[in-house]
Amino acid sequence: MRASITRKHFPVALALLGLAAGLAYAERPPEAKKDADAVVTGKIKKVTKKESKFGGDGVMTSYTAEVEIDKVEKGKDLKEGKTADVQWFHVTRRPSKPLAGAYGHGYEVKEGDNARFWLMQRRGGTWDVIYNSDGVEKLKK
């Protein structure tokens, strides 16, 4: 039996190669808002940033926002009037060489802003914004 690709099988082989290449650079799938463990609104009191290397010459920035909770729309582990540390990350400088993996999301919020957060409770009890470009919604004052 011959192991070479015939004209008949070439399109299938090409499609599989394309699929494999696409998966190698695939982004992490987004998490749905409806699957969030908690949804809260509140005022951002402080934002802390920490940069780390990503893929050689890229930069990943991890954010922690101290949020004073005004309203709990979903979830029972967070309380109105209390503060919660909310975390997310974003690759703020892409590496020069392609790298498979999650690049995170950047949200247009800063200290003093009011926002709605869709959160997942992770191992260790931390609260992370869901992995979704719409995981944080800036609110009007």
C-alpha cells in the first residue's frame, strides 16, 4: 500500500493541516456571562498593575481592582457595602513571534469609575473577571 497523498486526498490533508495550524494559535474560548458565579456593580477604589514577560519580548499585565460593591446582582459570596479584589489580565505588548495561548482582555476602566463585573470564583477564592471581552461594563456615574 502506498503512503503518498493522492489528488483525491490532497484537499482533505490540506484542510487538516489548516485546522492543526489554527489550533496551535487558538485563543482560549470565552466564558459566557450567564455562567458567571457573581455579577456586581461598584466603584473602583484602586487598580494595581503587575507586568511580566510573555513569549520572550511580549508583556502581560495582570490587574487587581479593589471594588467597593454597591449592588450584588447575582451570587451569594459577595456583600453590598464590602470590598472585593477583582482580577484580570491582558497582553499589553504582543510578542514578535506568534505564541499560542490566552491573551486576556483590556477593559477601559480606572480608579474612580463605576462598573459592572461578571465574575468567576477561582481556586483559592480569588474573583476573576470572566474570560470575555464584555466581562466588565463601565457605568455612567
